[in-house]
Amino acid sequence: MVFKVYFQEKVTEVPVRESTNSIYIEADTEGEVRLKLKDRPYNIEYINPLQGAYLEYEKQSVNYKVLEI
């Protein structure tokens, strides 16, 4: 399954919409996503599982690239 992770670049940053970034990660569970990102200094805001039509919509985005971690 592919997950879209919304995050801030630094753990100390307060979540602000204008500075939120996102990445796509393939994993089986949300917990596995968190384990894959634990060595990065991200302040994870939200992890969204992508399925069906929503996944197809995201695939059309120019920023869609699943990270291999």
C-alpha cells in the first residue's frame, strides 16, 4: 500500500499549512511508515493511506514519486 506523509522539515517546527511537505512511501502499515522515517528529523503531521480513485488521482501529480526506503 502507498501512504502519503505530510510533514515539517524539522521536529521543532509547528505544523503550518504553507510549510507542510509531503512524500509517498510504500509500506504495509502506518507503523511501518513511521519506522522507515524514524531516522529523519521530520515532524510528521499526518499519514494518509492511498487507495482506489484517490491513489489514481495522486499518481497524476507531477510530485508523485514513491520513495524507496
